[in-house]
Amino acid sequence: MRRWIEGWVVSRGGSDPIDQPWGWTIDVGQPRHVARHVLPEPSEAEVRKIVAATSAPWTWLKLFAEDEAVLPWVGPGWRRDLPGFLMTCRLAPEHPEVPVGYTLTSWTRGGVSRVLVRTRAGHFAARGQTARVGDHAVVDQVETAPERRRKGLGGLVMRTLQGTAYEAGARTGLLVGTPEGRALYTALGWTVRSPMASLWYEPSDAAR
């Protein structure tokens, strides 16, 4: 979990994780993602204490637990995002073939490797990125255009990122996937290690 956090911070440009008795706090600095608290083993007392001290809208909680277990611990104003799944994979050399009708571009800058898939006409089709932390690589922001899904492009992005990370020295891949992404990642050899509940604070007066 610590490696995932460190890679996520590099990928998104967040602050260094601040150690807390219950986990870590990260300043993200975006209008809809001001900060996040990450709790690897959340307890009711800890979550309730954080909730009581939170007044800033768009503060996020990332709790490695099932939604049903932690939702009773938060009160009004807390909203549930899609559940996540922490997953890992042993990396190996990958050289996937680009499907006919598409082009693939990849580059690395600032410790983050990115993959972009476009149509021959230059239209966006899929993307993803990874940040390496030692011998671990955190895969992040994998996305396929709605009209281009189920054409193998998500797998192309993932396998390209996995191969790039392996060539850079990483041997274990990490990510947090959505329920929809979980199916793709499982088919590519990834294993679920933990569920993750994701909530953000948006009281009704902040929503207007």
C-alpha cells in the first residue's frame, strides 16, 4: 500500500505523504481533490475522528475495506465513489502489437511513463501512465474512449506500460482498479489484494 501511495504521488504530482498514526495524508491541490487520507487498516474510531475534523469540501477518504463496513462510520455530506481494488502483478517483457487503424506513442518525463493510442486520423482512443518506485511500478489513469472500448486497446495500453516498467527495472505492478477495470486487469494476470472504499466530502451547501 505504501508503494502504491508513493507511485500515485509521482504520477499525479501530489505532496509527499505525511505519516499519520492511522496511515497517510496527501495534499493533492485540485479543486475537486484538495487532499486525501489513506487508511490501510481503518477502524471506526479513527474514521469518525477524521470525519469530525473535516470541514474542507473535496477532501477524500481512501479506506482499504469494503464499502459496507465503513459507510456507517461517516455522516451527512460524505459521498461514495465507485469501489476500488488494490491489485498486483508480476511484470515481464511485453511487446504488444498495435491493431490496424491505430497508432501508439509513448514517452517518459519526470519519472512518469505515458502511453497514448490514437486513430489514424489522430483521434483519441486510449491512454495510461505509470510511475516507478524502486522495483515497483504504479499504473494510473488508464482510460479508453467510450466508442473505442472492447477493441483490445485497454489491453494494449496495459501491456505496453507493463513492458516499459519492466525495462526500467520494475518487477511488480500496482494499481487500484474500478469494478469495470478489474475484469481487464484480471484477464492480464493481475490479482486482487484488497478492496478499497473511496469517499469524498461535499456538504449540500458546497454542491450549489
